[in-house]
Amino acid sequence: MAKQIKTACGLIEGVECGNYTVYRGVPFAKPPVGERRWKAPERPDAWDGVFKADTFSAKCMQSVPGPGNPYLKEFYTDPEFLRPSDEDCLYLNIWTPAGASADDKLPVAFWIHGGGFGGGYSSEIEFDGEAFAGQGIILVTINYRCGAAGFLAHPWLDAENEKGISGNYGILDQIAALTFVYENIGAFGGDPSNITVFGQSAGCMSTQVLVSSGLTKGMIAKAILQSGVCCKVPAFDTLSLKDMEKWGEKFVEITGAKDLCELRAIPQEKLLRYWEIYQAETFGRGMGLTFGPNVDGHVLEESVGSAYRNGTFHQIPYMVGCTGNDLLRTKEDEAAGVPGAILDECGAWGEKCAELGLPAYVYFFDRQLPGDDWGAFHSAELWYTFGTLGRCWRPMEEHDHELSSQMNTAWADFMKTGDPAGAVEWPPYTGEDGFVKEFA
């Protein structure tokens, strides 16, 4: 029988898997359904008996990538790793090294998935904690509300909120999950004073929000920002609450709801269909991400771009980087053989950290993945950092496995000490011509 862990909510029993134990589908908040739709997450109720943490939870309501989307083949074709969609989605997963005990105080890695704030989930095929557990790291992956459920801002919602704000529910979910981990991870063998938050794409943007928010002070020891840091380019910056409300009003118009009561009564499947219509209209007009975090004076006092410029983000060690064929890379960049704006943003983050006396380590992943001509695409590094190449459909080579081992070790070393250079040469970024570690 697997070891039972005592949390603030009750006993949890995971699944022993040889050199690690996994706790799947652990609730960190009450289900955000009914009257709790579009409200801040509430702490979960305590349970009697033993919670069997043996099954990954449903993902938040979302669409699967369409047939013409290359991400479908990359991440969404193996039925073993596909999960149903449901508003009842606020659960997390914990992987611990075998035999971990409360006396160990192991480093903790807290992962936030990407998906453009419209999708993604904690148990995708490329995410797993076995490799990190082998490095002496506890991995936590979380779900959070996405799309309209996670980021709808609207005057109706402002009116019922005591702070007069709305939106940011997905970010508040992330903070609730981080708080649950901070308060309970010690029982699993983790060190609450050594939590590294990391994420990619929208997960990177979320991580930057968390390190720019006063609500997370003292809970984040280090952070890794993968393919989405915002410094000088507006594309990844957070909009104002008023701007997000304008997009929210357009969404509500599509639903036809006459008031908040009608809006909350819409079945989740129908709400998703309205979201798909909204997305088709806004993306079709080249508007990009129109739902996401906002500057509400509560989660964020200023935009993440402003926090970068003012140096008001958390003063902790950072890793930051991107891939060779990442977002924001134009045809002109490709023709010139340069990575584009996103690597420039990573360098700008490194420069700011150097000014503030903070260690920052910049990387560039440029492995041209075997199997097709997609190159070092946005999110390609995830197979490598999580050590899950064996799950990938691609004909990986010996070099890929060596590269994955090197990257997983560098990430783990940073999570342990704030310095990824245990097994590789990787000095911190300094000044305008700082060092960039290339993985290729």
C-alpha cells in the first residue's frame, strides 16, 4: 500500500511507481461551478477517510486543436493522455522521489502549462515528474481555468465583486494552487522555502504575472520563464481591466445573455461553443490573445511590462529563454537567420536582472527536431526539459536523449540552488552582451 500523506484537508494516498510516487488529481479548491463560476477560488473542503489520488482530473473546458493544427499530432493523439473537459477542474498533481519524507526538504518545481490562456492541462503527454524525481526534485503540475471561464472581465462581474474587479480567475487559481503547495508540500518531503515556479508560453506569461504580484510574496524562491517573457514588446504585456472588459462585453453579446444570472445559467458545453465562435471572430481578424490577465489593482498593481521597467518584480534568481522557431519570429527574421524579438526580450530580462544584482540565466533552444521540418518550434523544448522523449512520436536520436539529460539536469540544478551550471558551462547574463546558453 502506498504511503499516506496528511494534508490540511485530510489524508492522501498516491501511486507508487518504482523510483517515484505520484499523487494525481489532488483538489486545491472547491469546484468553480454554479454560483462559483467567475468568482475567486475557495479553499477545498476537508474530507473524511483517505483520498485516493490515483487518477488525473478533467481539464478545464476547452477545444482540441483542429486537424490542420500541427500541435494535434505533437501532443493530442495518444488516448492514454487525453482528458475530458469539465468546469470542475481545479486539481493538481505531485511527483515525489520514492521514500521522500517530511524530513527531506526537497526542492519543489511548480509547473504552469501553456495554451494561449484558452486551453492546456496539467497531465499533457509531454509533462511528467519521473525525470525530475530522479534528480531529487518534487514536481507539481496544476490546472487552472482558461478561456471565458478563467478570464472573462465584465461590468456585471465588477458590480458583484467587493473590490469592483473581474477577470483573472485563472491567475487566482494558480495562486490558490501555489498557496496549497506552500502550506502542504512539507508533508510530501518538499521545502516550502524552495519553490521554483516555471511555465511556457501562457504559462510563462502567468509566471511573470505571479512574480509581479504582491499576492505571492514569500512563496516563490526562483522562476523559469520559457517563451513568453514581456519586457519591451507589447504582445505579451497585460492589458488594463477596462480594456479586458471591452473584450468581455463582446463575448457576452455572442451568448445573448441579458444579465449575470442568465450568463451563469448557460451550460458549460454551450459556453464553450460561444467561446469557439468568439475565438474564430477575433483570431480571424488578427487580434491575437484577447482574454488573459489584467491589471486589476489586486492581482496586479501595474502591468508586467511596467514591473519590468520599474524593477518591481520579485528579487529572486531567474532562468529565461526561447526556441529557434518561436513566436514573434517574422519572415524577415527567418530570411536573415536571426531568432527574432523573443530572444531579444530574454536578453532584456537578463540585462534588467544584472542591473538589479539578480542572477539571470538565458538560454536558446535550437535543436531541429527529427521527423519533420517544423524545426525548433514553440514548445519543442518541453520533451527535453521533462525527459519525456520516449512518449514522443518522433524518431529521436541518441543526441536527443543526451540533450534531454543535459537540459533536465540544468533545470534541476537551478531548482536546487538557483544556478543551472552544475553540469554545463552557464554563467549568469551580464550587461548588453551577456552569455546565452545554446541547446541544439
